[in-house]
Amino acid sequence: MTTTLRPGMTSASVRVLQQRLKAVGTFDYPKATGFYGNYTREAVSQFERRNHLKVDGIADPAMQALLAKKAAATKAPAKPTTWQTAAEPAHDYRRVNFRGVTVNVRTQQMLLRAEKYAKAMGVKVPFGLAQGSYNPGGVTQSGGTHDRGGALDIRTRDHSPRGVVLMVKALRQAGFAAWSRDARDGFSPHIHAVAIGDRQLSAAAANQVQSYFAGRNGLRNNAPDRDRATAGRPIPNWARRYD
């Protein structure tokens, strides 16, 4: 049973009382001392006044119960999630038809996350998909990277050069190893993206992820990552363990 707390008392219960009074903003002493002195009595009185209780500076059981409820409701809200602190997407490898291509659910969710980031940067969404995953022997130039899960080719024809930079940036923020491709690489313009941490990557795609971590372009020539100068190389916290 809760004990009535009053001026002159010293106890752990008084310390808890002070901590709760601090949480609701009536106890302004630098720390909870456990001693029920004038600061505590005034803090209790303020709380009683605010909540239309009898104002006597004594913390009876009913007052303490109400205070505990109010203090619990004032807990600091969780910090908003950013691209850096977002949780790793679930390892859901069910295959789905998405915008005309086949991908697994994990890749789909990562792409939707990337589009959210891109939209916040002013990029037109949704992204158009030119090639998905589980496409063995598909586009010859892909070198087997799309044979299994986690790989995407994204159309860029409807986006400005600046828009393409931001698309690459958003995909990287979402956890893709992503690069813009064009005639300099021997490709029609598009973005190639590989989902970091996908457990169904082909060997070629897994090698591209390691190339990305090494600051390279994921191609046979192993050239430096050209997009790094414009899009950076953002890697969400969850993805770093795959480096």
C-alpha cells in the first residue's frame, strides 16, 4: 500500500516522487535528493493546484497515483527515424510481380523506401522499372546480376540529370548498391541497383555489393564510382554489417 509522503521525510519513495514531479515540470531542484523539504512541498502544491486537488503540499496515495500517470505520459517521444537509423528491411523472399517485373518483397520494400526519400528531395515518383530479379539469361549486358534476387534496373529517361543524381542518392540511402549507367559504360541510360544484404543475390550481384563498399563501379573494369562525387556514398547503419 502506498504511504503518504510529507515534509521532513527522507526515503527512496520521496526520491521517486521528486523524479515524477520533475517529469511533469513542478520540481525544479537540480536533482532528486530523497529529502522532502520546501522544494518538494512547493512542487507537490503546484501539482495539486494544477489538477484541482486539495492543496496541502502532502503527497497522499491518490495524489501519487495521479502523478505517476501524468509522469508516464510525459516521456520524451522517440527520435524520428532517418535514412541512417531506419531498421533493416525484413528478409521476406516471396516473389511478387511489381510494375511489370519480378522482385522479392524485401527488394520491393527497399525500393518504396527509396522513393519516399527521393520524393522528399523533389524527384518524380514512382520509378519505372526496366528489369527485375530472377531473370536468368535476361539482358546479356547484365552479366548474370539479375539471375537471382535483389537486382533492379530503373529507367531514367523521364528524369533530368540532377534528378538521376538524386535517384541514385535515395537508392543508396535505402540500402542499395546503386549506380547510374549510360553510354560511357556501354549501356542505354538507366540506374542499376542491388539490394545490400539480400540472401538470394547471384554471385555476380554479391560481387557488385562488395565493389560498391570499395568505392568502385561494379563493372568489369573496376573503375572508381563515378556517382560518388555527386550522390555521395550514403550507407544506412543496418547495411554496414554487410561490408
